[in-house]
Amino acid sequence: MKKALSSILAVIMLVALLIPAAATETSPEIDLYTPAADGDLLYTVNFTGDSMYEPGRSVFADADVEVTLDQLDTGKVTLKGLTDKAQGRWGAEVKGLPLNEKTAYTLYYTVTRSSTINEKDPALGIAVDDVFGFYGYSYNTRFLEKGKTLAGHSTIKYVDSGIAAEGDTYSTGESVQHYALEVNGQKVTMKLFVMDNTGAWVLADETKEGEVLVFYTDNIGVFFYVYYINMAVTISDVTIHKGMNISKEKLLDVVETDPPATTKTPKTEAPVTTSAPGTDAPTEAGDVTTAAPVVTTAAPAREEGGCKSFAAPSAIVFAIAAGAIMIGKKKRR
């Protein structure tokens, strides 16, 4: 009898140890977006990695990137391509910040470039889902889809567009620039702003609804893209805020309704249809320069900066316990 009781107690203790592990595995990611107010700082990027952001080589990369972390500032990183004219991609999603039809964000970036290569300073691409974002030098920018110019857009050269962008060197020297990217998850659109030499945000370009069909990550991301070899670019002070804080655009209310009641209809044969022939993806727009719509706003002040219930597998527990009792009875005989 004592042996049977010992077996039962051992089984119960084993199940008690397994239950917390099962709860951990089924716990959802924390949601930092919903309880926040528009304009709130949601996350300050830590390039050394933490529980929310774990940067590394992208699945779309075809080359490695040299990553140099700042020993004194976890919010600063320097990237350099190791293969010339290749897609060196690095970054990650930010957990707890969903990117969907109910969310919108403003991301701020500081980019520092230094060049001694004639009039060509280092280029850098920044994406929100490792596919869509923007790319350029200190003197121009363009929307990007992976490694190509986004269809319907072209290169915006600041000086030709009436944008007195800070750090627009177009020559040898150091350039420090500030960018802001508004992301509308509902319309799947983006607005790109650059700071001018007066400290105001200027709209450089924006996408229209339908140009980007879907964002490729479940959460907002901080991804980078370098193309040329040995051209170091430093990124720092990357913050993510709730809402579209510069344009003040708001998401539309999403009304969830129950589907209408349906009745059965007689079965009919569907007509035979044929699919339209596929078309190739648009080719890169090249380096055509167009004037950007200049919209200037005062720069807003930047803020510095789960567990779920579960059903225990009770049937299995009782089955194991019953088995232990039977074993104990057999031994008694």
C-alpha cells in the first residue's frame, strides 16, 4: 500500500512540475499597444537585444553585414556591408507591437554618415517589415520594396524638391540626419519625413493606399539594408511611438458585426472560368528625380526614454494516477 501511495504522489508531483511549463508555452505575447495613448513612447530600440527585440541577419539577406555595437550606448549601432552591391540585411520585429488594421506608429531614426569617396556618402535602407521602407544618401531618398524602388515612386533629391534637409552634404564630410516614418497599418501606407535645417519635419514622400498590399511581419519591425561594401553608417536613437504623430492622421473606427444569417440555396454548377495571365513585377524605377510635396510641421517633442489561463490535461492526470494504483495493487498480490 505504501508503494502504491508513493507511486501516486510521484505522478502528481511530475504533473505539477509540467503544468507551469505548459502555461508558459501557451502564454501570448504582451500587448504594449492597446493600453497606450497616441503619442506615447512604446519602445526605445536596444541594438544589443532584449526580450522585445533580437536583431540578426534577415531571411531576405544574400550577404552578411558587419555589426559594431557601441559599448557605451545600447541604442547605437554601426553597419557596414561585407559584399559589394549585395543585399546585406539586419534587424528584427519588435514583440508586443502588432502591425495590423488596428495599429499605427511613428518611428524616429538618427543616421550618421561620413564619407571621403568623392561625392558619394554611404547609403542606407530602413524597413518596417524587412520588405517595405526607404533608402538613400544624405542628399536623396526613395521608397523601397526589398532591393527595388517601389513602383510608382522615384528618387527624391532634396535640393531639387525645395527641402533644406539637415546634413545634406552631397560631398565629403560628416552628415547627421533625422528621419520619421509614419506607418498606417489599416491602410498599409507610409509617410516619410526628414528634418530640415530649422528643426521642422518636412514630408519627403508618401505611399497611396493600394501601392503596398500587405506588410510582411506580424509586428512592427526595425530592419536595415546596406548595399555597398565598406561604407559604414551609424544608426542611433530609434524610438517607436503610438499613432501618426506628425501628420495627425487617425485610424478609422473598425466596427465588428456578426455575419448575416444565411439560408440554404439549391446547388448549381459554377460556370467555368479561366485565370488572367500573370505579369512580371515592375522593374526598378531607376534614379529619376521628382519634386516631393513639401509639407512642413513643427517637430513634436520626443519622449525619452501574460499570462493566460489554460486547461490542465485532467483526463491524462487521472489516467496516469489510476495506472499507478493498479500497479500498486498488482504488487500487493
